[in-house]
Amino acid sequence: MPATSPVTIYHNPRCSKSRQTLELIRERGVEPHVVEYLDTPPSAAELKAILQKLGKSAAAIVRRKEAQEEGIDVDALSEVALIEALAAHPRAIERPIVVKGKHARLGRPPESVLEIL
């Protein structure tokens, strides 16, 4: 994360929940580092670190419809293989994800990110 902001949002500007979450963060006076993850997907290692901060498994952040469209069989893959598949096919990652320090939250609903700001 760049030194300019302690908060990073993995953002999809076409997603209404992602836009609402970004607006909510900005309303709190925080200008986050915005990662448009479809253009700049997290690596498998970055995704693993994000999952640890979320306290969730990879399966918990999968968009099932998109995973199916990408040919990802969520239930058949190990955790490591699923993380690699998500890194290779970022549109199957649930969004937005907000990271601050050792904590992360999924912006569904957008208000859930407030607890780490």
C-alpha cells in the first residue's frame, strides 16, 4: 500500500455497492488508495493476505455466477487452488474489499467497512 493512504479499496467502478462504499469512505474524510482490481488484480499472495485480514476462506469471497462463467469449480478446488483461480479471474472476486492495516472488510453492505475506518 502506498504511504499516501492507510486505506485501500479493491474497487469495481461499474458495481453500485463498490461505488457506495467508496463514497462512504470519502464521506468520512478518508481518501483511499483505489485499486481497480479488474485492471490490476491482486496476486495470489496478495489475495491470501487479504483473506487473512478478512478472516474468511477464498470460497467466502467468490461471486458464484462469475466463477461458473470463468470455469471455476469452487467446491472442487483446494483453498490454494481457489486463491490462484481468483487471482487469474478477478471478476469472480466479491467486491468491494477495503483494507486498513491488519484488518479488512467486504463492503456488503457498504456500512460494514466503517468498523475498520
